[in-house]
Amino acid sequence: MYRVHQRTVDVEGYVSVNSIRYSAPVSWIGRRVEVRETRDKIDIELDTRHIVTHDRALTPLHQRIMLPDTDRRAWTALNARTRTPRNKR
């Protein structure tokens, strides 16, 4: 048995389920996905051919569960380079 949630992948590449953020591929940012929550896993599905699976975390709340993919590391590096520093007064 599972619960189904509709989510949008946020600007950092995560979807939130029960206050825990699970990563999705960077190319899914801004896209609507279906999240299936079972007792021991979280499936994030863009369509029938594109599914990401995470082990379900129960605690601590507000943690981030990340995919170990090079696409995410590349996006993080690019994001760090394109940020503009805040002006100090």
C-alpha cells in the first residue's frame, strides 16, 4: 500500500514529503512529479520511464536526502559560481 502525492521539484532540485526533502534530477526542476510513499521507500516519478527511488527517512525532520549523481554535483558547482556576492556596507 502507498500514498500518492503531487509535487513540483523546487529550485534546488528537491521534493518535500513529510518535512523531509528528497532530491530529483536537476533537469526536473520546476516540473510536476508524482511521489509514491511506501513504508520503506519514496518513488519520484516524472513519467513511466523516469523514476527515482530513495530509501524513506523517518527522522530527523527537515533533512535532505540526495542522489549520488554527477548531474547534481555539476549543477551545484555551476550555481556556486553564478551567485553574486552581497554588497557589504
